[in-house]
Amino acid sequence: MSQMARQAAEKLRQAGLQPLLELARRRVEERDGVSGTIQVDLSAAALAELANLLGWKGLPVSVSAGGPLRLRLADLDQKLRASRFAVGLLDVLAAAGGPVVTNRERLQHAADCWAAQLERIAAAAPADPVVQDWVAALGAGSGSGGRWYRRAYNDQPEVAERAALAVARALACLPLPAGELLAVFAARLTGDPHAFDAKQPAGALLLAALSERYGPLPEGLRDSDSRALLLGLVNLEVDGVSSTVLAAHLHMAAHPVVAAMAAHGGGWPLPLNQVRQLTLFPAPDVHAYVVENPQVFEYLVRGVAHLPPALRPPLVCTGGFLSAAAVRLLDLLHGGGCRLHYGGDFDRNGLAIANWLLARYPALTPWHMAPADYLAAAESGVSPFSATDLDWMRQLAGPLGPTARIMAERSYPAYQERLVEPLLQDLLAGR
């Protein structure tokens, strides 16, 4: 920066022309160069001083009486160069307020920083093609992970980078061959047992990555259940006891405690850590029944209690939206060849659960969820559906589409408790 540029900037400030300099800087940054026009209110004394400093005998500006000064920046630049200071406008602005950074330069610098960070992450991340593809998706801003990363980068670039590297290393290991506590996994991988906690950046990004790989999840899950389910799909668990599933009559379980439960009868809550330990004997001809509501589950358990233990059909209760333990158990039953049947309420949640189960388990059959079942269970005294729920039902496709449309026509829900007798008769008949 030249001495003359500093002198020019100081003289302009002393003449009360600081507002002119500030507006000129703003316009140069916006227009990516010396172009355009500024408009500024100056006193008569400041105008006279401007003319004197720049050697103007008559200012080439249009100033209405008492109005603002309008000045082309190109003219100002030319006059500064022709003045005794012999410097351009950009040099004067830099002397007055530091380097001038145009919007174009600012955007280019931001893009360079973004690209450099992604290059560092890609270089430090495992060479696994799946992981490298995930890093590339972060850079493209695609998916929930990419959107999360862009927001995190805008807030705290260094924190976002550390989170991305931690998740990249995690994805290279997942799914794990056997179950592991999340805190132990995080400590082993990063040195910090809390790195993948729900409220930590790496924890949020890991869930976004898993949801992209294994989603979509059933709608309506609580955040804690969604997290437990996603982590469970890769054999990670926050803990093994908070997620449970109600089950009864799991005769095919090669587990001493669960086998004893089946022999004793009744329904029992199974925590996730015990479900993970289950080994089921192949059961290709076994019908397993899944219900949404604990009260219906209890009714059915009592209804078959008089049967010999070996003839009591396996029963599972999701208790509403599925827990990680419920999904794990149904995976085992489906993988063992069981013929799954699911019945739930005739409302949006019930259909959403059933629809997700049908997509996940091709062999699953809706159980008393046909239009005729809805009509048999319907009772006009209940509260009607919301407009949002009605729109969702009208658009539902697949096996449950006809039921959803009948429900939308009637405009009110129905509940599985009104179908407990036909449900029980199916169990007793072995169908």
C-alpha cells in the first residue's frame, strides 16, 4: 500500500467524506469492481473539500438543491488517479478500511475452503469405496447427511470435519459382526466414548448416514426408538435393556430362559440384549402373529392358554411403533421361515406400521386388515380423521390401499380391540 494512498484516505476522512468511502467500498464489493453509482448525503463544505482534494473545478455530478450526491465510481477513480495523490479508488479504499474483497472473491475463497476440507476428509477417510462415495455425497450436499454437513460446516467447519472423519471411520467398520455397546465402539474408534452420543455432531451425522443406508424407518417413531433401531441394524446398541418387545410362545427359541417362558405360558417383555442372543430353530411351517396393541396381545395370550404349550402359536406385540427389539425379533422369525401375520388399528399409525412391515418382510400377510374387517370394527362415535390423515390414506398404494380408501370414505378410525374374537378364532384354528 503506497504512502499516497494512505494520505488520500486520511484527507478524505478529515474532510467528512467517510460515508462516501463506505458506500464506495460496498458498491465495489457488490459489483466485483469499480463500476456503478453511489448516492450519498454530504454537506456543502464536504462537497467543496472533495472538489478541492481531487482538483475538480466543477464536480461532474448532479446535485439537486438539498438533495444527495450521485457519483459514478469510474469518475471518482479517474479523478483520484489524475489528482496530486495519483492513486486509484481501490488503493484508497484499502488504505481506509483494509483489503477490498469482492463478492466474487469471497465466494471463490469459500468454495476453495470447502473443496480443500472435502479433499482432506477423503484423503484421511478409509479407502473403502462405500465410504468414499459417502464422502463425495457430503460434498454434493445430497441426502440428509449432505444437508446436515453443509449446515454444520457453515456454523463450525472444524467441528464438521472432525465429525465427518469419525463417521467415515465408523462406516468402514459397520455393520459389526457382533453386538457392541455404542460407547465402547466410540472409545475404540475415536478415543472418546461420547463421540457418537445423540447430541454430539458425529452422533447426528452417523444417524443421518445410517438412515440413508437402511431407511426409510417406520413413520411416527420416537427419536430414541429411531436411533436404537438404526444402531441395532449395524449391531450397535446404546444399551441392551431400554428397548423391549412383548413376546409369547417362542417354542423355536434355542435360549434356555425364553424356552422356559414359552413352556410356562404368558407374555413376557424381552429386552434387546436378550433378543440379540436368540437363536431360533428353522420354523418354515410356523405361523407367527404380530399385533399392535398390548391389550389385544394379552387377550390372545389368555385365549390360547388352555392349549398344550406346543400348540400355542408365537405371538409378538409391537406396542405401537416398532422398537429396535421388535424389529430384531421379527427379523429372526422371518429369517427362520416363519409365516408372519400382522394386525393393527385402522388409523394412520396402524396402516403406517403395517405398510412398513410389508415392505420389510415379503412373506408377511396383513391379518384382519381388509376393507370388510374395517367395516366390522368401525364405530361412528369415535373422532374423525384429520384432513392430513385423509389425504395420506387416499394416496396409500399397495395391499392396504383398498382398506385405506374405505377408511377415507368413512372418515373415522376403528380399533383392533373390536376384532379380538375373529383374531382368537384364527389362532385356535391354526390358520
